[in-house]
Amino acid sequence: MYALDLDKFIQWLLPTAIRKTTMVAWLNALAAPLKWLHGRFLIFINEKRYEIQITGQVRVLEFHLHRLFDPYENIYIEDASDDDPVFIYLESENQPLYLPTFITGSQVDFIVHCPNNITAQETVIRAFLDKYKLPTKRYELLFDITVI
């Protein structure tokens, strides 16, 4: 879609009367920064296409965490423990009012368990998770897996 062959483009637009070797070489030299910029643009497009495919789904996040930080696949994501629902009432009322699940007092929505040999990359892992998790989800990063 973004294929652009500047060498052919220069040949096509240059009139045949002035299409000499030195003129073509001079125009190619003028187009060299544009060729470099086009190559960088193609690299940028490929990187962004790959990043667009990463979603906030658990298996997708695990796969990319393994790919980037732990090829031995020791990283896993689990749901946070569900506490008993929080309810508010007076003992004299005997009618508890249960709060919705998003007000239950749980501090995190999921826990990411990582091996302890990658603790130096904690900020990079947090940046990755912050970028790709759903905005309303909170997480905790635990380095509790011992790797020999």
C-alpha cells in the first residue's frame, strides 16, 4: 500500500531529452533523504500494526509479557481474590445493603506473578501493563516465582 520506488519515479518524470546518467544520479542523490524517510515510515507502520494487535485480554497480555521479558513462560496473571461482599446496615434494621462489586474495597482487579530474576525490569513491565490494560482495571505486580 505504501510501496514507493523513487528510482522508477525519477525515471518516469524525467524527460527523455535530459535523461542522462549524471542527471539521474544527481536526482537520486537529492531523493536519498526522502528514501531514508520512507524506509523509517515503513518501519514505523509495521511497529504500530503489531502494537495495535495487543489487547487487554489476559492471554494476550501473558503472551506478550513472555515474549518481552520471560521466554521460559513463568509469568502468569490471575484474578484478585474476591472478598466477601461489603454490606452496610444497622443491626436494628436487619436488612443488609450490599455494595456493588466495584465498591467492595478490593484494591486490585488482577495480579501479575513474575519471576524474581526480572525485578530490575519492573518499571518496563509496569509501563507495558499500563499501556495495554483496560483503563478501569487495577493490578498488582508480584515477584514471587523463584527461578533456579
